[in-house]
Amino acid sequence: MVDLCATLPGNFVVGKIPNALAAILLFLALGMFAREAKIKHISRISWLVSFSVAMIFVHLPYHGEFATFDIGQGDAAVIREPYNKTITLIDTGGKVTFGEQPAWQKQKYFRTNGETVIVNYLHSRGISKIDNLVLSHHDQDHIGNAKVILTKMNVKNVIIPAGMMQQSSFKTEIKPYLRSAQVTEVTNNIQVSKLPLQIVHPFKSGQAKNEDCIALFGHIGGKKYFHCW
């Protein structure tokens, strides 16, 4: 049944349930095997109620969050507003490779840090969609995992520095994986709706190099935040 459900379209993200609620769900699930019909019925109803509470706790958190990812090579950070009002992922990290790898180094089944670290963490927090995917510039260690994020997550808006759409890196690493995501090229004069930070750079269209990167400024949790790679 689990295998069959896995073939269905869509993605139902439960998230990481707190340990106390997980223990309660396990205890109530065992109650469903009781001989007394009344105990079975109460256990089923209680399990559904407890599971609903757990889902609300995971998917509608009272506090926001700012977290950076340890992905070895590259940079990535997530900003989550309270009650999951907006989810913003800044860069995705990515491994830089030099030249063609020999056959013995290639793995038949390979998953990037974009999937094993970023996607898994977001799913554990009950996050199945990203409102804003900010790609600060076109270096591989900042956008290399973008294809994985765009494939595994529901991304609404991709924000890139003005001029990046004309670069080969965008046409090969981003464009083929956009699906329904919208692309917005920005300068400091363009502010994106539902982006919790203000865009303060670049000042003009460029080639999406380091000097053209997106810089962000704002207030998070009572602290001033400035983001620029």
C-alpha cells in the first residue's frame, strides 16, 4: 500500500513530529489492537485527533526561523516567517567539479546535498513549497543544487540578478527545471512581493558574477540582517 501511494501524483509532507506526540501516536496505535471494541474505537478517534494536533504544530509554527545549511561546498540559507507565511531559500550550494570524472568515480545512485540536506530538512519542518528561491549569482557553488530544489519542491518564484537570464549557466542549470516557477530579475529598484528582505544590490544589470550578486537587508527576530556573498 505504501509503494502504491508513492506512485500517486503530488507530495504529502508530514514533517518531523515532536517526540512526545510521536510517543502518544505510537501508544494509541497499539490500542487499536485491543480486544475490546470500545478501546479500539477510542484509540482510533484519539489517534486522529493527536495526529491533527501534530500536523498543526509542525505546519503552523508560532515562531519564525533563520537557518544556514552545512553543505560542505557552497552557501544556502532559509528564512521561514511565523505560521509558514513565507518561505525564502537563499542559494542552494553545489559541488564544483573540474573536468570529466573517470568511470570508477561515478556513482550509479547519487544524491546531492541539495536533496539529502536541504530538501530533507525543509520536509522535516513541514515545508513543501518555497515562495522565493533567491539565487544570488551564477557560480556553481551557489546554484549547483537549484535543479534539485526545483524538481523536489514546489517553487513559486525564482529571484535572480538582472542580466542572469542571458547567461549560459541559467539556460542550462535553471531554465529546464523551472516547471511553473516564475522568474524575476531584480536590481535595488525592484522589490518582490512576499520577500521578507529588501533588495539593496545590484544597482544595474550585469553578468551575474560576484560583483553583480544580490544583496539583501532586513530585520529578522529583532536583529538586523545583511546577506551578501
